[in-house]
Amino acid sequence: MKLRKYNVTVVFEPEGKKVEVPSGSTVFNAAKEAGISIRSECGGKGTCGKCKVIVKNSRAVSKITEAERKHLSKSEIKLGYRLACQTIVLQNVTVMIPPESRLESRKIQILGLERKVKLSPLLKKFYIILPKPTLSDIKPDLERLLDVLSRQIQNVENLEIGYENLKKMPNILRDANWSVTITVWNDRRIVAIEPGDTSNYLLGFAVDIGTSKIVGHLVDLTTGRTVAMGSIENPQIIYGEDVISRITFAAANNANLKTLQKLLINGVNKVLRETCRKAEIDSSKVYETVVVGNTAMHHFFLGIEPRYIALSPYTPALKKQIHLIAKELNLKMNKEGIVTTLPIIAGFVGADAVADILATGIHESEEISLLVDIGTNTEIIIGNKDDLLCCSCASGPAFEGAHIKHGMKAVTGAIERVQINPNLEVKYETIGGVKPSGICGSGIIDLVAEMLKNGIIDKCGRFNSKIKTKRMKKDDGMEFIVAWDNETVTGKAITITQKDINEIQLAKAAIYTGCSILMKRKNLKDRDINRVFIAGAFGSYLNPENAKIIGLIPDIPTEKIKVVGNTAVMGAKMALVSKEVRKKAEEIANRVRYLELANDPDFNQEFLKALIFP
Amino acid sequence: MKLRKYNVTVVFEPEGKKVEVPSGSTVFNAAKEAGISIRSECGGKGTCGKCKVIVKNSRAVSKITEAERKHLSKSEIKLGYRLACQTIVLQNVTVMIPPESRLESRKIQILGLERKVKLSPLLKKFYIILPKPTLSDIKPDLERLLDVLSRQIQNVENLEIGYENLKKMPNILRDANWSVTITVWNDRRIVAIEPGDTSNYLLGFAVDIGTSKIVGHLVDLTTGRTVAMGSIENPQIIYGEDVISRITFAAANNANLKTLQKLLINGVNKVLRETCRKAEIDSSKVYETVVVGNTAMHHFFLGIEPRYIALSPYTPALKKQIHLIAKELNLKMNKEGIVTTLPIIAGFVGADAVADILATGIHESEEISLLVDIGTNTEIIIGNKDDLLCCSCASGPAFEGAHIKHGMKAVTGAIERVQINPNLEVKYETIGGVKPSGICGSGIIDLVAEMLKNGIIDKCGRFNSKIKTKRMKKDDGMEFIVAWDNETVTGKAITITQKDINEIQLAKAAIYTGCSILMKRKNLKDRDINRVFIAGAFGSYLNPENAKIIGLIPDIPTEKIKVVGNTAVMGAKMALVSKEVRKKAEEIANRVRYLELANDPDFNQEFLKALIFP
């Protein structure tokens, strides 16, 4: 039977790249068409199993083959994993290419500004030697252990012991000939009982769960130093670029929520495994994990119903720091280890913002600071040690390359820097220095700023039809050619369209409006701001001058602007190593005032003003 | 293919009845031969599924049939469940008949002496109405809830909330339109969040896990009254009558330990389900379970390695009261409900003994009391409010009918009362008033006492060959006919043998020795004892006069002896309804001194003395 061919659209994540191919193409070939390289050793015979991808809608592709069943585990099949070379596209479909199947790598910001803190981790180790029981000393194991510990910990009678440790204790004590190391959390709970003296290591894990990526630091709590770092795309991306689409998916039924939670936990586990592998330690030696993330990720991680974050009045399920046991969440660290989520501020200002504040120290400074953590959702905080005011703005995924005709994420092949000289010649740089396959966020901002400077677009964002250059062409609407067809991977020109310019206007206006309303409510002018911190992965590749030219951020002298990288994970790390920082985190979450932008009387006016380029 | 027939022995539990049948017989027919009735509606066609039994060694019987797979769940098959009518005996085998497959019922003591206590349960319910969130009041759900609760509970910021409740909270609050009932345990942890006002009920479960049976009380914590009771044979019995054989089985590998734990949890769940069914309530409304049991059952219930209890110096894993979450143990009550095990005293004096003390109040009385809880393992406690001394003796399963030729447990058809008049005629009563099929513990004690009185045996336990009666016969050795062959279910005479008498001597000597050594160590004579409490199911059917005649207990006036029934479960119930009683339980566990009998210099001498009938 011959199928009638028609054209279908395949969207590849995390790039967000779209491609049109005839129905009946394999996912592998569609990816090639889109300029994305997927690993393969067998050349598409289905025998190497390297080209694993995740397909969102299984009905949009051919049925799973025997070859695939050989290479995929049951749980992978359940999550939508397929082999790209065996999967035939029948309808429009979204396909996620997980990092292990990629030949290229995305730039993920795994470091950021960090402040030194005095080491005071909640975890402590005690190497103890117990007297052996005899017929005249029949004290039970646990009481025997607590007795010796009581010389080092106060109120030892209140020390909790988890079920897993209780079960293993009798055998460990005897196998270790009564000399063991006890790991205690917060003088309150026994986390581990290990044979012999293991007090030479004490490890924790700090992780930032972003909407688009997960970044983790494995930290030596005896020195406070990161011993290994790792990162991964957030595997939830297949259910939507932005948090709202994921919340909508999760709200449909409890199974969906569980799927999203599982994907997230799997993602965190992958980063944890990667860092442990790098550090050559067993993950059971990780005794605490401190988690930050925006409120939606925080809820997804905990498997808590997130829908009310998205519905007015946008109330989260909880605000305060909580502690769970690793096995409850299926986190692959020590089974009885502690999982701590830092407190959140509000429905759209999460624990990542608290961590940003901790890492930049704006809550302790006399100086007035403006902190902008740019992402699909942008958090803005303004103030100093006396008062901090924050808000959240839906800047959307345009800076991540979505909704932009040739947009893509900051992966190999993306145009990340652009210059246009007065005779309208275009110079660009790509990530990895290879042939371009699209433009990423920082490239788009450069491009719009250069187009403004050169009069290619006007202050309203409209193309200037008087400009004469071969680079301007009319297709559906006006567009400007950035890279000629013979320069690109796909052989097709990379352009920026009128629609793209408008998307950027909306995104930058959202952020600018947030800044300006916060400044208004705090009664501050541009000149009052002493420091600007641009946080987040996207911000790291941003040219601050160009960001000011397009009006993404207020017009503050560049020397006052500091690009600080992934401060969220650094703040989590600070909390991991310090009891005092955790207390600070609680204080910050309770003290920082939240402004609901949508509710502000000046919002509409400010937003319309911000749409115009400065 | 025709199998060559040979004879095999089938042991049926919990009766402990042995029967010899030709190989190739069905389990169903072997049971009939043994005088035990198993339920059946289809007459052995394998279609009704009523004749479920548990087979210990699957290789001793035929393979599972298709008919069985239809009626048994996967987890049942894993645990050794079969249909009796489909299972053919090939080798010697032990078969457990669970209560649901029985036509007869065993007398299980589900009540006992109980002292009134002032109600002060750790569980409390609060019906609260929360203000609805608005755009100007965006407090998160948990903080909103704690805020209102803080009017009724102090230090509400320390209140813990479990993972299950956290996940469900946002939807419950909104579905209930912000009016909910919060169940709080010990002012420390939120156990349940329920829509509307549910403060009219508050239920807990008290359970005694004995070596041979599990007894539970469903208790209304608002009144302190038992609303339903239930009981079941301990399903572990298939792995041994006594705790030592079960510990040996569990010590072989971790899977065995898990099997024994699972059987126990299943058993407790069955009693819980039964009581909830009787009370017509959903088991999710049970918020706390208080568990007592001997130390081995305590460890099995928690899944803790029990082998060290059985090895010198017999140290248990822990002594103190602990609290776990129901879902950790897979207990089918409220998932986030609390499971409390009362403290234990020593390796062979468990939480059941603590409960016995609580229920009889011997720890608060001026009077000197002797408490004897008779079972496969017998616990003895002596003293008063100033000092209590205890020990444990391996009385063995003889009083449960095991190791006795025609012994059986106290189920329908067991001879439970015996009188022999001077012309050596025997009168007996059976449980249920039916034809006898064996003799149970209380019947055996009566029988031995009557044989002593009538000179049929001498003080050393030897048959008196001078006695002339048709009831005396010589087979392997001497035996005495209790019921003629035409009086019994099986058509075979029920007798007591020389070996049986010796078994009883050993068992009663063990108990008597425990009493006499404790009295010696406390410097007490028979006349110093003001009260004797005989606890335990077996004790309930005991004739105290005859117990003294055979020297099971010291010679103390009968008016001072009180048979108190299942005080273990009553003590558990007292702890369930009262915070103060739990504190008392901790005090008792720490205060009661334990004497290791095997270690006592007088033990051998006292034991040899006690073997002789008084």
C-alpha cells in the first residue's frame, strides 16, 4: 500500500526549530533537513540505538517497531522515547532530542556570581565506637548508639531515625564491628549509618530547576567547594516551552501531573548521576539536596497541583522551606537523605529569585540594586537592605528563539553576535564557529539594535521601505536577510521578519514595563539605581549596550551593569553549605514585597510606552 | 502416567493437626481426613474459588492450574496461595488454612482487663474556615491554613505536613470552598486535611500482634470506646509455630524477612478491614494505629533484622516508642496516618508485656503482683510500684497443641475441659459442642491434673502400670484413651501418651522456674504475693486449680488469681487514647528490670525441681 504524500511540520526541541517534510519521512531525516545532527552509528538501520528521541504525540508517527523495543526500556517507551531512524512522521509533531542523542551541545550557564559564606552545613558526621553488647549490657542497638552520640549532640532523645536506616542498623553495626559513622541532619535526624570512619567526605547537591534547563553543583560540605557541575535540558520541554502550557497539560488529570513530575525528577537524577560520575563518588554519599526553581518548577518537582499558580489570584500551595526524604521523591541520592526546597516569594517569583538575591547580596546592601533574571518568565527585584519589591513578567520564549521565524536556542550553529555596518553589510558569529542554522536570543537583540542604529527599522519597529539593499525582500511580509542561502547549513537564507521584530517588541516591553513600574512604586529614577544585575543563562550572552538600545532595560550607565550568570544555582549552593543562609532565605521570602503587575493601574499605559524603541 | 502411591504427611495450620494420606490426594481431601472443614461451593471443581489455602513448600505439591490462576491474585500466588481442591500432595507438606476459608472458628481472646484512663489522645481535629485568597491577599495555601490553625495550636510554624497531604491540599481547599477539618497528631504533624466539618469522628486502631494471632480494636477517640473488634491467625504461622523458627527463616536472606513482614502487615490490614467493615467506616478515617507485640513480632512488623534477638546476648534493635507513617509500612489506614509501636523491655519481653502492665496497673499498686502472660513464649513480671522484675521463658507450643499426639489449637472440635471420676470414667467438653477431633491446651492441663489426682500418672509423670482400665493401652509406648474411636470425628480414638505428658512437664516447668527465680531474686515467698494475673488467650480458658495441681504456677490461693484475658490489646488501646499512658509506657520500659533466666546460676536446679509434679 502506497501512502499519499502530503507535507507535515516537525518541531524539534529544545531548539524550537520547525521543518516541513513530506509525510513518510523518518524523524532522523527530518532532523537532518532542519540542520540538527542526531547521533547514529548504524546509519539508520535501528541496530545501534543511539538516535533516541522523545515524541510528544505517539499517534502522529508510525507504531513502535521490534528494533525499538530492543533498545528502549519499558519506562522509556512509556515516556514517549523512540528511535529517530525507525519513526515515520505521519502528522504534525513535536520531537525532543535529549542531550545524549545530540552531536551538538547547548551553552548552559552553570556558574554565576557567588558570595563567600561561613561554612555551617546542617549535615554533620560523627565517627563513633560503640561498646559491644554483652549478657550484662543488653542495651538495644538504637539506644546504644544514641547513648554514645549524646556526648556530641544535645537532646539526643529527640533525634529521629528513618525507616530505611532503622531496618539496616542491626546488621551494619555488627558488620562494622561497632565502629560506625553517623550522619546527622540539623541535630534532628539520622541520615546515614555507615561502617567505619567515613568522616573524610560529606557531600551535598545544589540544583536549579529552570523552565528550560536543570543545573546542578555537587558540593563538598567540608570545604564549601563545588567538586563537579552538570546540566541538562529540562525534559518537560516536550510538553511546552513555557510554564503555562505545562500547567495546562498537568491540570487535565493527575496522570499528566505525575508524568511532568517524573520527567523533572529523572532530569535532576541525570544531572546528579553526571556530577557523581565526574567526581567518582557513589550517589548514596550525597546526603542533602537543596532545590531552587521558579514556583511552577517547585510545584512540579514536588508533584503538587500547580494550576492555581496560573489562575487569579495566582496563589502557590506553599511558601516556606520544606524538607522531604529522598526516597519519597525517588531522588537517586542517599535514600534517607534530605531534600530541601528553598522558600518561594509568590506564584511567579520562586525560590530561584530568593537564590538570586542571596547570591548577589542585594538584601544586605545600602545601595539601590535592580536585579533582572531573564527567562521565559522574567523576575525583577528592586531595592536595598531596607526594602525589596519584586514582580514577574511574562517575557515569553522569544529570547529563547521561539516564535521567531529562524529563531533557535543558544546551541551550536546559532548566530549569537551580529553587527551591521553603515553600508548594510552584516557580520555575524555563530556558537561553535560553524555554518549558521538560525539565530538565538542574544543574536536577535544585536540584530534589532543594529537595524535600529542603521535605520532599517524605525522606532515603532516598522521596516523602512526607503532603504535599498538586496538584503530586504518581500515574501509574506517584509524581511531582512541576515545570512545568505549559500552561507547556511540548510542552504536556505536566514532572515528576520516584521513579525519577528514585533515579537521582540512585546518581549522587551514586558521586561521594561516591569522595571519601570517597580521603579515608580519605589519612587526611583534611572539615576538612583546604583547597580544592575542581569542574571540567567540568556542574560549571560547579552550585549548590555544593545539591550539598552532596544529598550529591554532602563538606560543606566553600562559600568553599573553586571552580568552575573546562573545566580540561582549559586544561591542554592550557599544555602546548602550554611544554616545562616537558610535562615536568611526564609527572611527574604517573607520580607520581599510582591507586586502583581497585571493588577497595577499604570500597567497598560507603561506597556504601550515600552513597545516603542527608545 | 500413573504415579506410584506412597504415604505423605500433611500438617494443617493453625490447628497444627497432622494427617497421613496417600500421595496424590488433594489438599482438600487431606483436610477432610484430618477432620477439618474447608469452605467449598463447587464441590472441588475449582470454579468457586472458596477453598484458598497457603502451601509452604510449592515443590511438595502439584503445579498451579489455570483454574487457580483465575481465582488467585498475583500477590496471592507469590505468597503461596492455592485452591485446596486443585492442589495435589506429592510430598510431606504444611498447609495453612486462612480464616476466610474455614467453616469453624477459633476462640481468639479479643478482650481483656482494662483500666479506665482519662481521655487525652494525641490526635485532635480542628474544623476551620479559611479566608479565600484574593489579588490583595495572595498568601499561599499552607501558610493560610497555618495562620488560622495558629489560633488553636501553639508553635504552628513547627507543624510538619507530609508529602501526600501537601500534594492534595490545593485541590481539597478549593473543592471544599475553604472550609476544612485538619487532623493534627501530637501538635506536631498534620495527618489529614478533609473537606467540610468531620470533627464528629476521630478513630484509632489498637493492635496486638501475637505469635499465633493478631487482635485489633477500632477505637472512637472522642469517647475512648471500642467500636469494633476483630482478629485473625497470624499468617506467619506457616513459617513456624514459634518465633525462633521464623527468625531462622528470616535470617537466611532479606527476601525471607520481607515475606514475613508482608504476611504480618497483610494480617493487620485484614483485621483493620474487618473492624472498619463492622463499624461501617472507611479505613482512611483511621488516623493512628498503636501496635504491641513481643519483640520478634515488633521487629517483623517493622521489617527489622530480628536475628540478634535470638543470638546471645539477645539485643533488640531498639527499645523506644517509634512513629512511622502508614504508607511507609503499607498499612491500609489513612496514608499519612501515624503508626506507633509501644516500647519494648528486652529481646524476649516486648511491647505486649508493657501493655499487660499498663492494663493490670501492677506498676502503680502497693500490692505485690505476679503477672504471667502464657504463650509459646511466656512473659513473667513480678513486683509493685517500687520495682518490677521480669523474665521470659520458652514454654514452647505444647499448650497450643503442638508436639502433642492429638493436640490441636482451641478451635471448634477441640476438647477443652476434662474430668476423670474415681472409677476412671472420662467426661469432656468440646469447643462448639461438636464431636471431638483433638485436645487443646486447657483440656490437656485438666487431663494431666485429673490423671495425677486419680493416680494414673505419678509425680514424675510416669504412667502407673498398676491401674487397670481399658483406657490404658500400649502402642509405641503407654497411652490413655480420652475419647473412644466411635465418639470422634475421624473415627480414631483420642489419646494422651507418655511423650505428651513429658512435653507438658517441660512446658509447665519452664513457666514455674521463671516464677520461682523471679520470686527468689525479689526475696518473696508464695504468701507474699497479693495478686496473680494470668494473661493471654490460653490463660483465659485455664482452670487455675488444675494449673496449680500440675505446678504450672506457684501455689497461691485461688481467690488471689485473676484471669485477665488479652491485656496486651487493652494496654495498646489505653495508650491509643491517652498521652499520659504513653509516657507511662516509656517509663515502664525503662524501669522494669530484665533478668536473663539462662544466665541465672539457680536456673538448672530450679528447672529440674519444677519438672516433678507437686
